[in-house]
Amino acid sequence: MNTLIIAQLTIRETQRRRILWLTLLLALGFLVVFGLGFHYVYLDASKSFRDEAQRDLFVSVLMTAGLYAINFLIIVIAVLISVTAVSGEIDSHTIEAILTKPIRRWELIMGKWLGYAALLFVYTVLLTGGIMLYVYLRAGFTAQNLAAGMGLMVLQGWVILTLTIAGGTRLSTLANGVMAFMMYGIAFIGGWVEQIGALLRNETAVNIGIVTSLIMPGEILWKKALALFNPGLTGSPFNIGPFAIASQPSNLMLAYAVVYLLVLLALTLVSFSHRDL
């Protein structure tokens, strides 16, 4: 019960600080800008389409560009909304007043995690669903495996969220933010190395990418989500760069990402339980 109360208070805190409303407002702004850009680009480019396959490939690339931007925004929001969740309240001594009440430390952490996780879920579904709905209405193109793909993008946000909250139990706010973004950066560049290695059949490069995925399994979730949304991009001339899915993550790696999240969350609870306040 205390966990759910903390989750509700966490969401209300984002409302009080106007984080929730500002984030939703900017999300709508993002959808408007994407819609305008897509409309005019598609309007001109559609005149040169020779067949439906070319049109679908072009539309899928435009949609993927929007999803790629959303994926990055999810990472940024996950870090920014939670980077002060623990360390900030420790520095301000607010957490001491909270823990004097009949609330266990693990209930406080889980409550905050659930609150932020719910916000990330809504944010991801709103942006991803908004882009796909507009693309369908404007160009008649439907992405595949919507629920599974969105679920993986949400899971990636939760992994970053958990990592940031975990860092907050031991690091200062600034150090925690740097750590979270750099960990994602390692996974991001490792994903590129793995994709290029797969195209060139360089086993060493592929192994480097796999190791970075084990350290931080965020990028593999995006790659798998992209492969589910746009299976047609596999082997296309656009399979270099952030849209690359030349080497798809296995189901075993997806299971590893789930285990990684659960283990990291458990370590967060243990770390905070033994933290001197």
C-alpha cells in the first residue's frame, strides 16, 4: 500500500513542478512538427515514386526517423525525471523526514520507480502511437507488430530509469546524470560497431557490440523494436547507421534485458537499504 501511495505522490510531484504538463505539451509540439515535415516531404517525394514498394520503403524510413528521435527523447526524459529521485532528496534531507514515517526504504524506492515508470509508459505510447497514426492517415502505411515494438521501447526506458535511480543511491546528482548518459552512449556506439561488423562479417566487431549490450542492454531493445516495426528495412540500402538492423538481437538477449532490469532493481533496493543517511 505504501508503495502505491509513494507512486501517486511521485506523479503529483511531477505535476507540481510542471514537469508532467511541460513534457506532454512538448510531446504534442513534437508530433505537430513531425506531421508538418512528413506532409510536405511526402507531398513532393510521392510524385517520383515508381511503384508501391518504393513508396512504402520511403514512408517507412521517414517514420523510422521519427521513431529514432522518440527513442532518444525517451532516454533523455528517463534520466532527467529520475536523476534527483534519490540523491536530490538525500542532499536536501527531505528523505529523512519521509523515512521517519512507517515507510520502509524499499517501499520508497519501488514507489518512485513505479511512478516514473508509469509516466514513461504514457509518454512512449503517446509519441509512438501519435506518429504511427499520422503516417497511417496521411500515407496509408501501417507499421507491424505495434504492441511488441512499443513494449520494447518502453522496456528500454525502464532500463535507463532503473539505472539512474540505482546510481542515485550512491552517487551525487551530477555524477549520476553523467554516468547514466555515458552508459547509454557506450551501448549506442557498441550497437553501431556490431551492425557494421555484421555487414562486413567482422566477428571481432560483432563481439564488441555483444559485450556492450551485456553491459547496458538498451540499444538492443531499440534495434529489435525497429526490426518489428519495419521488417522491410532489413537488407535495404538504409541498413547503415541508426536505422541499421543488419544483425537482429536474439530472443535470448531480450530475456537478458528483462533479467538485467530485475537484477538492477533488486540491487538498487539493497544499495539504498544499506546507505547511511
